[in-house]
Amino acid sequence: MDSGRMRFDTRAIHAGGKGAHPEHALNPPIFMTSTFSFDNTDKVDAVMSFESDDYVYTRGNNPTLRLFEERMASLEGGAGAVAFASGMAAISSVLFSLLRPGDNVIAHRTLYGSTHGVLTKLLPDYGIQGRIADLEKLDELASLTDERTRVIYFESPSNPNLSIIDIRCVCAFAKSRGIKVIIDNTFATPYFQRPLELGADVVVHSATKYLCGHGDVVAGVAVAKDPDYVNSLKFDYMCEFGGALSPFNAWLLLRGMKTLGLRMRAHEANAMATARHLQGHPKLSAVYYPGLNDFPGHALAASQMSGFGAIVSFEVKGGLEAAKRVVNGMRLFKLAVSLGDCETLVQLPAAMTHRGYDHERLRDFGLTESMIRISLGLEDVEDILEELDYILAKA
């Protein structure tokens, strides 16, 4: 069956993989080898000249990695993908591939903490300016754009306040000016949102999260529409920077992705029930979830996503100390910085993943000290709601 005609859950199991199942193995083997041998020098010349798609060295290509990349490209609707050793390796490599000294990149004000650090601390050391904007306001984007703007970067939904950016409008704006758009699609996954179909040039993921789904891998991936760019990203940046993914981790990702759609449906159901349960709670000052009708980005999210994801954030009345009492009182939930696992994970962004932000200006970035982020797992929803009631009683 043509993989282009397969629906999402089928592609998550079957897409890609020419030659990846030797000896009729149902599951592809792990090609746990650093290097590959050649029959003769003619074979060497063919592969080194890109006339052959044979393998040389796992840092450049490997059958297990290739299968993961092909499957990701299929799920995101891209021409190709590049696997990386971590989400930050993917993000930083993509940024360096598109920016040069003297250029600037415009990014949304609310980002994962390490991404914010790359844009505001690392890139300036190389003569590249990171400009922070509220991309929910398109006029602010226009005011910061000039002839040296090369990239617009954002997450949607953003981490951790779940702000929704109008992907179509930003991409149309960027295309008219020759600017590339990079979107971190980790929270939504390709199951709920496919930014390339909405006009984006490159999509990045922390594959550690929902793509894996089981908390046992650190990995990243970038997917793009332009096959020439994919080839350059792989061989000019990933290979040269050296952020190669282990074949074993690629195999674990392939195993996890088989249930991506199934898991995302269950995650989202638990998130929706949680958000509704928290609405109007007397100890909370705000609840953030795109699936709530009164969430500011609800209508926009519904127009560009097929679901609302599995992250819920909320603010506790009483500030940081009250928020600490909530998370320190957990019994079932786990205090951890990651997300997308089977277990429900809770964290305080301002004290954990986003602690590098200027705490005097947290609200400028859409954050507060009392904000708690929950990555809803796959536990029974009644147990989740009982745990919420128990820990909020301690606020």
C-alpha cells in the first residue's frame, strides 16, 4: 500500500523502511555498528559522491536512523528528516544552519528555557542577534523585522503557558520577506498539528517527549520541506557538529511511535478532564489549556490543530511558596522537568526549566513564579483528579 495514502496511525507503524527488515523480521533490527565496509573502491566513490545511498559511518547514516527519519518525515509531511542526539542539538543545529554573523532571529517571548538561552546568550557571541517578541501580536513582529532578519522561531503551543501563535499568518508574513520559519512542535506532535502544511520551513522536536513516550530516550529531530536543505543539515551541520543519535535510541523511538496516536488521544482526554476540573478552583488564579472555551487562543488552536494536547498549566494563589506546597505534597504525580511520559509529571517552570529567565521580568515572558505545569500521563483519570484535589488542599 502506498504510504502516502495511509492514515496517521498506520504510517506511525509502517512508513519508511526500504530494506530495514532483513530476514523478514517483523521489527527492524538495531544496526549497532559504528562503521560499514565496502566491496571495493568503486563502491566507496559512489557513496562518497552521493550516487549511492549505502552507508559509511553511523554519524552520517545508519539503517535504524534512516528508518526513524523516514517515518518522521512521513508523519510531519516533510521531504526528509535529520535525527539528533537531543532536542537542543536539533534546535541549535537548525539555527546555525540558517543564520550568519550580522543576521537576526525573531523569537516568541515564551520558549523552553534552554532555547531562550541559545537565542539570548549563545547566538550573540557569534554576532547573531536574538530579538524577543510577543508573536501573538503580529504588529510587534512587523516592527522588529528588518533586512537582516533571517529566521522567525517559536513554539505553538508554547512552553509553559500554552500561548497559541497563528502559524498561517506568521508564515505568510515571513514568506513575503524571504524569512525562514522554524517551529518547535514538541507539545502538539504531528498527531495534533503539522506546521509544514501550514507554511513552516522547518519543524523541530524534542523526540525525548511524546515521540518516545516512555521516558527512556534523549533525542531530537528536524523535519523540512526542502530535500536539499535536509541534506545540508545532515552532512554540513549534524555530522560536523557531531550530534548523532544512537541507533539503539532510534530503535526505541520507532517502538514508541507505533502508539503515538493512541497515546495522544488518551493524554488529551486526561488533559481536558483535568483542565475542566481545575476551572474555577478557589485556590487557583488562572488555568491554561487551549481546549478550554475561554482560553484566549482556543479558536485559533481549533483552526490549526486537530486536538489540544496534553499539557495543562495553572497559577496558584499565594505565590511561589503556595506552589511549592502543592508540588511537595504529591503522592502519585512525579516532580520532574520532562513531559510526554506515561507518568503524570509536574514542575515549577520558574524554578526548573525556565529558571534562566530574568525573574524581575517574568511576566514580560508570559510566566509567573506560581505557575505549575502538568504533563498529563496515562493513569486512570479518576486517580488523576483525586490527586489534584489532594495536593491543592495543601496550597
